[in-house]
Amino acid sequence: MFEWSDLRIFLAIYRTGSHASAARALRVAPTTVGRRLTSLEAAVGSRLFTRTPEGLMPTATARALAVRAERVEAEAIEAERELTGADARPTGSVRITCPDGFAAYMLAPALPAFLTAHPGLSVEVRADIRPVDLRRGEADVALEVSRPRGRALVARRLGQERYGIYAAPAYLERRGTPRTARDLASHDLISYESDVERMSPFRIWGVLRRMAVGARVAVRVSNTATLHSACAAGAGIGLLTTSFVRGDPRFVQVLPRVELPMNELWAVTHPDLRSNARIVATLRWLEQLVQQSEPWKA
């Protein structure tokens, strides 16, 4: 007989195609993943994966096992939701996933007050742009910049995310301040990597490049914290979230009268968790956090 914990590791490998990716998803050591897979293969009496240049490929036995393992996973998640939802007190752990900029500049600074108000809670923050599957219990609450499609999840609109064009004072002193959108063509820009920019939360950053036709993209980054650091250091002009830089003397807004698109911000959770005390407290906190930030407009 094999253990459910072995099936969790098997499913992580089955979905990601590697020991390392499965280990990151489960927050365990890659050696643990390898050891538990070996144990499961011994219990099953068959190889479950073959190694290829593209990664670990599931065997026929693995594909058959995956169907049953996902049923076990679904039942385990359902049981956990029922048990944790039975407690009307906001206690336990809340797992939140959101873009890294919101995590660093909005969520993290507000955590001390939230934890003081709810001493029975602990918070796990996954700052990632990759989507998670709330139906599989990969997170309790997800913050997204577009309303999720379908009726399988519960979504609450928190507000709208505003953007502005910013540069460091030292950069503007060195290169001059653009007075019109056309002036941007003679400046250096900071943007996300092309793969990141194509993802839903970051598509809006393409607006700056389209405005500044002919401008050089001097720096491309993979996350918001690096984009902010590069802009603050004077590497170029960037499109930044207004609420993240409000009151920060390292940034000066450029072309403040230019109208820019906005993203909507949604908090999403599973229907089975909508009445859970820890989720209710978390959603109320997130809503207040967004609405109390001046540049956000509900």
C-alpha cells in the first residue's frame, strides 16, 4: 500500500514534468521528491516516468494512476474545506497568491496590522504571475487583474489599478523631462521581458512602448521589484502602478495628464470557502486595503 502523501508528489511530477518543479510547487526538497517517487514505484511495482530531453514523461501506468489520484486529491481537498469551514473563528493559515508588485508594495507593509487584529491567523503569500488552480486547493485567495471566467469560483471586485509614467529625478536632470508623448521617442524605457509582458497582468505595459515609438528599451526585467529599482536608479522611464510609488521621492511622474488604461483588481476564492471565517476576514482586509489607497478607485 502507498501513502496519500506519495500520490501528492506523484501528481506534482505528473503536472510539472520534473523533480525540481514538483519540489518548488510542494515546497519540499528535490531529494524528497525523488525518494518518495521511488517508494511509490516500488509499491506500484512499475516505472511511472521515463526521462527524456523534454522532462519526465508519464508511462501508461502513470496515466492510469493519475485519473484515480486526482479523485483522491479532490476528496481530500473537499474534506479539508468542510472541516476548516466548520470553525467560525478566523484561525489557521490563509494562502494568498498575487502579482509580485502587489505583494511587495501593498500586501507586505499591511501584514503587521492584519496579524495583530487576527492573532489566530498566519499568512502564506505566493508572489507569482502564474495562474493557480483554486479548485485543486493551490491557494485560498487569488488576486487577479481580470474577472475570472466561468461560475466555478467566487469573485469580488476590489477596485481599479491606476498607472503613471515615472522616472528618477537624476534621470530627468540628465536627459530632460518629456513634455509630450512624442518626446518619449528620445528617451530610454524600462519594461518587462516579452514573455512576461504578454501575460494578462502585464499587457498594459505595452502601452508605454506604443506611445514612445522609436524609443530604446534600455532595460527589460522579469518582476516588478526589479523594474522599480531600475527606474529609481535612473536607468530609464517606466510605467508604474501609482499606488506603489505614491509619496516616494525616488520617482517623479512624467506626463501626468496623459490618460492611461486601468486594470481591475479581483479577489477570487472557491465557493466552499466563501463563508469560512479566515477567508471572510482576509477578503474584508484586502477590500479595505485597496479602497484606503488613494490612487485606487472602486
